[in-house]
Amino acid sequence: MMNSKHKKVLFLALSGIGNLIMQLPAIAAIKKAHPGWHLTVWVAPRGTRAIAESQPFIDEVIEMHPPGLSTGLQGLENLLALRKRHFDIGIVLSPGQLVKSAAYLRFCGIPLRIGNTYPFKKNPNSSLFLNHGVEENPSLHDVEQNLILAEHFTTKSEPNPYYALEIPETNKQEAEKILSSIIPPIPPTAPLLGIHAGCAAGFEWKRWPLDRFAAVAAACIEHNRETRVLLFGGKDEAADKQEMLRMINKETVAAYDISAPLLTTAAVMQKCSFFLSNDSGLMHIAAAVGVQTLGLFGPTDEGLTGPRGKQSFALRAPGTASVYTTEGGNSFGNTSHESLLKISVDMVLTKIALLTK
């Protein structure tokens, strides 16, 4: 465990929202062990900046395109700017483009470069560009993988840790305004069912069908007429949310489209009684803010990327297995994967009833 009082640490967190949330416990653990260290997190423009900036254990957030996502000249200028910052330690958080991220740290001239080993050419555990490579344990959740990286600077972490997300008070106030402005008004005692039926663009195969989400919502409303359904998702999911509103609100208005900045969206989620979602960044946000959350899994592995809140759960159809790997970058088309189609509406309703009884 490193005891030096003042260090400048750069974390590479260049993936999406869900991955960042699974990386936060490792960053928090290092800050707790070394409160005098200055922790900088480099994020790509993927909606993660607001989350990183809101967490009190992160001192600075840099948002910029890594090389390959921008022009070559701009990418080079970015790396040169980082090189001038003279970081002492660079940590490649998992999952992500590990070999590229390691190369960025090497180019930036960071003396101590830590990350998981990765497959490169014929070496299944390459640590090229790193000077402290940590072999991945394929059975561990990503939260734990990152905490193992942090153990180079901290004491050993507890098994099966949870993550948590702090929401600024201003965003909580904005959430209250959104909910109080809904017409017709939401009854004060109404259970709020949050749903995210989307996921990141290019991962449509992780989406359970819209009509099944709508059927679950309708059944919950039938069970308790006060139930209100809040539909979450980004701008690129607006059409899907409108289609679900049409399917759910056939007889009366009981479902609402929630569109707000990310942290305010998280604050609205925190008001939900239950959250149902595909494997997505919003699923991780709901779990991290303490909502009882059920994630639907098929092609991705809930053991590696499942929700890790204190009240979160995953559902997989019997007889199915995950097929996606981060390093492989698999793509399975633009429709629901067959493993997700084996999750029936009744399976989901049964699980919800069991969790909320």
C-alpha cells in the first residue's frame, strides 16, 4: 500500500454510464485511503461527465474524445495536454478498450501505470504499456475487478460490494418540480413503476420487446389502479417511449414520459417504488440510488455487469447463457436477442410480485 501523502492520479473511464458507476467504488476506495491525493477522471463525451462531477471523492473531471473518436490532430493535442499535467499514477478502469487506454497512459509519460491484463496478439494476458498488470478473474463482477486494481493503494476490499450514487440537492428539487407538474396529478400514495425499455445505440439486441414492457406495466396498473408508470430514456429513445405511452394509456392516463438532464433523471428514479430495465446505464443508476431494481439479462452476463445496489436483482430465462464479451465486441443485430425473448411477461410479473410482497 502506497503511503505518499500527495499524488496526482489519472483514471481512464472512457466507457458509458453503467461502466462508470461500476468503477466509482474503486475511485472512492482510493480517495478514502488517501484523502490528500488529487484524483482526476478522464471521461469520453458519453453522458458520464455529470455523474463523475457530482461525486465528492472525485477532484477533477476531464471530458474529451480519446484518439480514434476525434481527429488525429485533436487527439494528439489532448494527450500532449495530459502529458504536461505530470500525473504520478495512471489507472485503466475496467471494462473498456484496455490496450488503447494503456497506450494513452504510456504516451502521457505517467510513471506508474496500472490496469487489467488483456488479450493482445498471441498473448492472452498482455500488459503492454502497463508496468503493473493485474490478471482478470473471469468470475468476478466488474465492481470487484476494479476494486482489486485499487488494492495496490488500499486495504483488501470486502467481497460482493455495493455501489452508490450521490444526487445533488438541486437535482432532487428539480425532480420534485417535474413530478408535481404532471397532469393529471399523480396521487400522493401512488406506487411509481419506473421503466427503461432502451439501451445504448448499437446494442438493440439487449432490449426486451416494447410490447412486453407495456404488458407488465398494464398488469401492474390492473393490480393497483393508483400505480403510475414513469418511462425513462434518452433523446434517441423518444419514439419508443411514445409507442409505449400509446400501448399503456389505452383506457386512462397512467404512464408518463420523463425527459430531463441525467442527474435530475436519477433524482426522479429515486422516487420510484420499483424499477424495471434492460441491461443499461439507467438500470445501474436506479440501482445505485437505492431503488428496488430488476434488470433483464440475456446476451450479457449478470454475474459480471448486473446491478449492484442493495436492493437490485437480475432475471434470466432458465436454460439461457450469456454470449457477449467486452473484449470480443460482439454484435447480435438490431432486434431482441433470442435469450431475452425467452423471458415471458409472466416471469417478470412473478418476480416483481415476489420482490414487492
